Amino acid sequence: MSSIADMPTSPESNACDEWEVQPADLPALRAQFADLLLMDCRTRVEFEEDRLDGCELVPMQEVSVRLGELDHWRERVVVVYCRSGRRSGIVARYLSQRGFACVRSLAGGIIKVRECERNGIKC
């Protein structure tokens, strides 16, 4: 499997935190890593209002008790997102500290994804 270091980045990714990937990078990541887990760490209510295609809901409040369910993702690419990127950054670091090798937060969360889409950028 390719490592997280091999993940494609957009030019603006160089300026972002090492824990983040940009929304515009999602299509390339999904193409390169067919088994990528796109994890929504928001609440169920937020998830039901709007979500990204192909994501799995694991609310931030449940991550610690659901680690066993996520075990098969330890060596795969995991991209966590939330509303704005704050919660997903926390969850990404938490998972990394527990042995997940390839985990990142989606910069700006679903807000940034929808903004990019409104501006004609495929995410």
C-alpha cells in the first residue's frame, strides 16, 4: 500500500497543517486509495442534514468506544471531516496516537467542501 507521504497534494496544501488535506485533494485521494475511509465525526443530526458521498459516521463522542470497529483501517488511509475542521483535527490526532498510520483531517470541513463546490472546484 502507498503511504500517506505519497498522497497527492494541491499547491495550497504546502501551507496547511501536516494533519490536513485540502478538499480539492479528495478526488485524487479517492482515485489513488480505493479503500480510503472518509469518516464524518459530526453528530448524527449534522450527518443527516448534509454529508459527503461515501462517508461513514463515527461521531467524535463515540470514537474512543468504537476503536475496535475501526481496527481494519489502522494501515489504510483515513480522512476525517467535521463542520469546520476543528473536531476532525482532534479526532485525526487521537487516531494517530492510537496507532493509525495514515490519518488526516479535512481542512475546513464540510463548510470548505461546499464553498469549493460553489466555486466550481470538484471535491
